Amino acid sequence: MSLCKSAVILAGGKSSRMKFDKQFLIIDEKRLIYDLAKKLKNHFDEIIIVTNKPELYNDCDYKIVSDEIKECGPLSGIHVGLKSVNSEYAYFLACDMPNIDDNYIRYLKSIANEEDDVYISRLDNFAEPFHGIYKKSLFKDIEKFLLKSDKKSIIRFLESTNKRIVYINKDDFKKNKFNKNIFINLNNQEDLHNFMKEVELNGRY
């Protein structure tokens, strides 16, 4: 039985490059964050959305939480997400990441064990902090890091910790035919335009 029964979607960020709040992204006539949550329900018992605008989710059945440590970026979202989940591990992604790979999620869940703390991908020597699994107990270490460190990024935290990190690499992606497009972010209008073009061509995403 998998130790990872929870998924967390981070809906923070200022969305300054997109020119509108990315929490309202609509893809294929569906609000993206709710579509992601629906797809994640196929794999996880619990879905949590981290947002600093909880009033935008009055129509939502999912658990909504907000950063406890403010103005510290996505790592704050991971902190409160881990603190809020019921399972020993949680899967994280951001609300502007439209692609999900069911096989990749199943694989990560299958290898999660009590000995390791983080399961993320590292492709071309670059670590991908999202579409990754984190151990719940890490929230205490993240809290200390956020309160003490000047550089508050997820990668900085991972580099500074002595926790056990399992990296999914390029060979794993090739062998299991995982979709690298899960790491695409819709950061700005150009990203959104190009992605919508792909959706139009393929008829789905």
C-alpha cells in the first residue's frame, strides 16, 4: 500500500508575467486548477489547494489552506501543504502546470518508502521540485529554513538538507516512457498561447 495518499496544488504567486491571476486559468473550457484536482483524485484520497486567496474557492469541495509563513514563495506552500496533509507523504504540483502523467504518478507512489524523504526528477542536471513527493515530517525542517535563510527557494532547501533525496533521471523517463511535458509551466501569455495552440491541434491536453 502506498504511503502517499495526498496531493497538494500550489496556487500562490503574483502572476505578474501572466497579466491575470493564474488561479483562474481556463483550458478547454475548464478551470485548470479544478481539472488538475479531479485528475489527481484518481490517484490520491486527499487533495489540498494552497492559496493566499481562499475567497476564490467558495465553490470548492477540496481542503483549502494558506501560507503560514508569508512572502517566501513556493517553499511556504510546500511547508503548509505538508503540515496539513493526513498521509505520510504528499505529491506536489503548481496550478500553472497543465500536464499530468498517470504512469509517472503511479511509479513515484510505488517507490515511496519510509527510508527516503523526497522523490523528484533531475533531467539534464536540473532538479524539478514539482511533480514530486515529499515526506510530511519535512515541514519542520522547511520551517526552520524559511525563518533562518535569506535564499528561500525549494532547490536551496534541498541543497542545504541532509535528508535522503531520490532522483528520477533521464534513463527512468526513457525506460518508462514518462512525459517530460509534465514540467511545463504556463508562466506568461506566450506560454499560454503556445499551449492552447497544442490543445487545439491535438483536441485535448
